[in-house]
Amino acid sequence: MTTSAPTTRAAEPSAPATRTPSPRRPRRPGASALVRYGFLAPAALYLAAFFGYPIVKNVVMSFQEYTSATFFSGLAPFVGLDNYVTVLSDPIFLKALGNTALFTIGSIVGQFVIGMALALFFRRSFPLSGFLRSVLLLPWLLPMIVSAAVWRWILEQDSGILNRALETIGLISTPIPWLTSADTALVAVIMVNIWLGIPFNVVLLYSGLQAIPTELYEAAEIDGATGWTSFRYVTLPLLRPVVSVVLLLGVIYTIKVLDLILGLTGGGPANATQTVATRSYEMSFVEFEFGQGAALGNVLIVIALVFSIVYLRANARSTAKG
């Protein structure tokens, strides 16, 4: 009788053990806000230290009798609105305010018109276009005081290259006192500031023109809109946001120009180029009436702020209507 050998079963592989995921810890509601505030803190501290504190200090000084003696005695008595009354009743203030308006309007109009013309010119593709655009940025890269020194030499009455060139081609018979005559000094300063501001206008306007699709011009040309008509009904409406930025920043930059005027004329002759910015500098660092200079500086800030608000609201209304 035969007995069968016992059969052994092969060991079956055991199923892998599945791990149950551990529940995530709920994030505290204030943690994400704390992270956001942590990233914002450096920028907030920078703005508070380098922008907020000077503005607050300037406002406080405008209500004090802050003179050169204050640095030694440490006493700056509170005088209320006396500094504002003094600077607003100053006979030079109205002259400086008028010069500021003429300087700003003349500079902005010249910079924008020439900048727009050059931006439209460089929109076309031609050899050396990139090189010429780079060269055009040179006035913008130079320090303002260096540009003022160079132009002071160019506009010199007797030995300036501009008068020499005009005499050579027969446009003038006697040298023009560009910087020493009350009739021509402000015009000369405006011309120099236009030269300095053209690169800024060209860069922004050219960037805006590059963003306009060429298909729109092709469609307008099919409808018969070319030249000025195409510029008016295609380019300007699409370029309006860029134009708004250019004009607003241009006014803010121009209204506070100081070093250019100081380098060219120093506010003279006979206050012919005196602006609110130069008068504020003169009160603070020539007459050492820091409280009055701070008050006039605050007046300048208010003027720029009012213009910005009015311009932005007017532009928003025109955009909504368009």
C-alpha cells in the first residue's frame, strides 16, 4: 500500500500593508496672514524711513521757526501758519509760480510733441535704428548737473558754440544773451529741459506703439484711413493709457526741477527763472529759513497732488465716454 507524500503549499505573498495617511495639521488662520505681512514688511519699512519720515518732518518744520540757530539751541518754537503766510505773501512767490507754470507747460509740450514724432519715426524698420535709439538715451543717462554745465558752455553769449553757429549761417548778427537776459533766460532753460526729457517720452511712447497690432493699421488702410486719420482714430485711442502716464509723470518730474535751473542760471537774472522749487531751496539753504522753505515745499507738493487728482479724474471721464 502506497502512501502519498504530503503536498506543501507554496507560501503566498502577503499583500503590502497600506499606510493610512496621517491627517494634516490644520493651518492656523493667522499663519498665512503673518507670512504675507512678513514679505510686505521690508518694503513698508523702506517707504516709512525714506519717504514717510521726510514728509512728516517737512510738515512739522513748516509750523516751526526752524532756523540755523535751531541746530545749536535745539529750540524750534511753534509758529502756526506764520511760515505759510510769509511765503505766500512774498513778492517773489507769484513770479516763481508763474515761471513754474510756463516752465512746466513749455517743457511738457515740447517733450511730448518731439518725443511722439521720434517714437513714430523709430517705429519704422531701418538700418541702425537700434543704435540711434541707444544714442538717444544719452541725455537721460547723464547727471543733471553735468548736462547743465555742458549747456551753460553751449549757451555762453560770447564764446558759446550756439551763437557761433547761428552767426556763421547768418541767422543772427549779434550774440544772444541766452542765460544773462531776463527775456531769453527762461526760454533757454525750457529748451534744455526739453532736450533732457525727450528720451523719457520716446522710450515710453515707442513701447506703447510696439504694442499696437499692425493688423489694425492694415484694416484702417483698407477703409481709407491713412496718415493723420490713422494716427487720430487708431494710434491715439490705443495709446491713451501710455500718454496718460507720460504726461502725468512728466508734469511731476518737471514741476520739481531744481538742479538744472541752479546749474544754468541760479534762478536769475532778476528772478527770471525762479520757480517754486528753486525759491524753496533758496529760502532753506541760502537764507537759512528752513521753516519757510519747508512751507513752500509743502505748497509745491499740494500743487502737484491737485494736478494729479484733477488730471486722473478728467482722463477717467474721457476714457469712460470714449
